[in-house]
Amino acid sequence: MNTIQIIDRSIKVKEYQGQRVVTFKDIDYIHQRPKDTASRNFRTNKKHFIEDVDYFNLSVDKCKNDEIRRFGIESPRGGYIFTESGYLMLVKSFTDDLAWQVQRQLVNSYFRLKEEAYEQLELEPYKLEKKT
């Protein structure tokens, strides 16, 4: 499984429905917050989040699926996972210096890196065809 380094902590790369996602545990860990900080923030502000856009609610059945585990998402009781927009909304209350550094690195190195890799893959064949 691929991992990515954010400041001084590593997290596993997780994908769901073609998008990189993070869990509550990932967010608390990389932001060096007490356990359940991200979960509490989500419960407090859930009305502002859009399901299947900002987050996915994984049922127990979905979490037992081999496809989910293959993407690095392991949650035997089900749970929530967050897209880039959901992550940014969730941590908007984290305003210390570390939070700003983590947010910038996570967005640029985790969420956006995949998009850049796809763009390069799409451009390479075009360049090759044009030369021949």
C-alpha cells in the first residue's frame, strides 16, 4: 500500500469511487489532534456537508467488500470517509500554524497529486502520436 508523508507523519493512500479520501483517524493523526476531534467537528456541522460529494457513509456491508479493503479502507463497523472538499470543510476550524502546513501539504501532495499523474498520462500518448 502506498503511503504519503505529511509534515512528520505518514498515512496510507486511500481511494474510493475514483477519489482520494481520508478518515477521521487520518485527520486526527496528521493534525496531531486528540482522538475523535474530527468526528466531533463533523457531528457538530454535518448539516453543511453533502453526502457523496464531501463524504461517503460506508455501511458495514460495503466495508466487508474486498474492493473497499483493496483501496486501503478498513472499517469493520462502517463509517465516514472524506473527499478533498469534505476534508477542507472539516478542518476549517483548525487554525494553528501546524494545521495550515498540514492542510497545504495534504491538498497538494495527497489529493491533487493523483490528478497531475492522470494529466501526464493523458498527455504522453498525444505527444507520441504527434511526433510519429
